[in-house]
Amino acid sequence: MRFLLGFMWLLHWLPLPVLGRIGKAVGSLLFMVMGARREIALTNLRLTMPELSEQQRRALARQHFQAYSRSVLERSILWWAPEARLRKLIRVETSAGMPPGQIPVAAMTDQPTILLCPHFVCLDVGGAAIAMEASASSMYVAQKNKVFDEVLRMGRARFKPVRLFTRQDGIKPILRALKEKLPYFMLPDMDFGDKDAEFVPFFGVPAATLTATARIAAATGGQVMPVIATFLPDYAGYRVKFYPVWENYPGTDMVAATRRMNAFIEERIKEAPAEYFWTHKRFKTRPEGEPSFYTNKR
């Protein structure tokens, strides 16, 4: 692992167009050799984009492998490149009512704020962009390798203090952080089973979706501000876009609020379909009596 991390450190010296092209080549190779993950991506695309031909879905899955591999290698820039370089690579876009081209720090810290960040491959870029301007909190998966876990934590907290929680910590630390007006960087769209989840449509397919976004917003009186990070064309860097705070959210119906969240994520996926995390078994949990969509049951 130390050798691998040393190699990652060396990569951050490369110009982004060179590093990006290496990542794309690695992704093309992984698409050919990682049959199980390739089939998961294709299954997800068959379910969510039935209007595409199989050839089109395979091309999109290949593009996803390329984008994901890019994001992994380019994480070296997020972890070790000078702040000045990062600022040149990240283009911040905001909505009406926010300072143009700037992280909306005041809007995020004046009241409890959930920064809704779905699983696009560049989500760590959004975290880095925010961390250069303001402290925040987030949930992360503790890594089995202690060296890698330490590097991961340091990389995410290299600019401002970041409070990281694990799923084992439960919801109380998140609520405390929000009450302290520490923005919570929330990744809401993975299948963690049916606990604390509801089956709501995702591209028309019932998907076990955590209701935590709506419940936390209701418990804290917090606002939900989506933020999506994607690649800029031609290896020019990254776009981090902040969307308007959701009005009248969550309301009294947590299921309807969760459905609204999924609908928003769908619209963003349509804008950058190759950059969504298709190799996750998004539809693994099924309503009682329904068979699995995936041939690999693990």
C-alpha cells in the first residue's frame, strides 16, 4: 500500500491532460477485464435507460469506466497538489442569488445546511472545493488498511478541519454538527438495504432509497443545497455547481420528499450520464418476492 500511495503521489506532478488520458486508458482496460463490474453497470443502464440500444449502453458503460478511473488517479491532485493549482482547475458555478463563481460560504453556514452530493465520480472535487473555503462534515467508510485510511482522512481535511463520521457513529453526531451550523456533505443515493429506506422510483424502477436526507432536514430545520461536480471538457479541470436551496423541503411526507430527491438526481444524471456511479448495485435490495436483477449475488 505504501508503494501504491507513493506512486499516486508521483502522479500529482503530471499535467492534468496527461494524467487524464492515462486514467482514460486504464479505464478502457478495466472495462475489458472486470467482467463482473461491467455487467453490473450494463444491468443498471438497461434498467434506467431502456431507450438506448445495447451498443449505446456498452459505449456509455465504457465511458463510465474511463471517467471513474480518471477520478481515482486524479485524486492525487486533490490530495497533494498546491492549493493554487486546484483553484485554477476548479470552476465554481452558482445559481441566481449566490455570489457568481464563488463557494456560497455564507449561505451554507448561516443556518444548518445539507450539501446534497450524489455519487458522481468527481464528488471528491466538490469536497475539496468546499474545504478550501469552509469547514464541513461528512460520512465516510473507514478503510481496512490503516495507512490508506490515514492518507484518505488527511487528503479530505488538508485545507480546513473536516469532521468525518462512519455509519457506525449513527445520526447523532450529524445532528450535532448541523446544529453547530457545520455543513453536512451528504451522499444520499446508495443501496444500504431496506433499513431506514423506502422503495421510491429511480428512473421508473423502485429503488431502496434512504430517507435520511428528508428526516435530517426535518429534525434540524436544515436546508438542502445540492452540489454536483463533473469534468470540464478537454481535460481542462472540473466544474462544481451549486444549485438553489430546495424550497418547502421536506414537508410532512418523507416518502414524497425522497421521491423528489431521486427525481433531481435523475435530471443531473441525464446531463452527464457517463459520470454517475453505475458500478454500484443500485437496485440490489428488492421489494419482498421480487428476484434480483444481478447475476452476481454478492
